[in-house]
Amino acid sequence: MYTEYDFGQEDQNRIVYVREVAVDDLPEEVRDQAEGAEVLYAVHSADGERLALVKERNLAFVLARQNDFAPVAVH
């Protein structure tokens, strides 16, 4: 959860998707860092690559916008 990701500028598609993820569905090393949270919010690129995991939905949208992405909620 604390690994930096270089969002870079190589991809011209600036849409990312934000979705809720159950902590139980994540790898053990990520679950250990979740600090008791039951759900996290993932930011995914258009091709499905997970770019980030954060604890709050609003934070996922802020993170995307700060990196010049247009976040879209996935249900």
C-alpha cells in the first residue's frame, strides 16, 4: 500500500476507474497493511491495471485528479 507508482505521461487515455475492493480479496501482504479496514478503494487504468489502493473513496478521486486523470466510479 505504500509503494510509489510513476503515473507517467506515456498513456494518452486519462480515464481511470475507482472501485471498492474487499480487503479479504487482496494478497496477504496488502491485508496486513490495511489496519483493520474491511474495504479499500482501487484506482485502475483503462486496461485494468491497479494503480493505487486507498482507504477512502474520496481519496481515490482526489489522487486521480492530482495526477491529471479523470476518475469514473465502477459499481
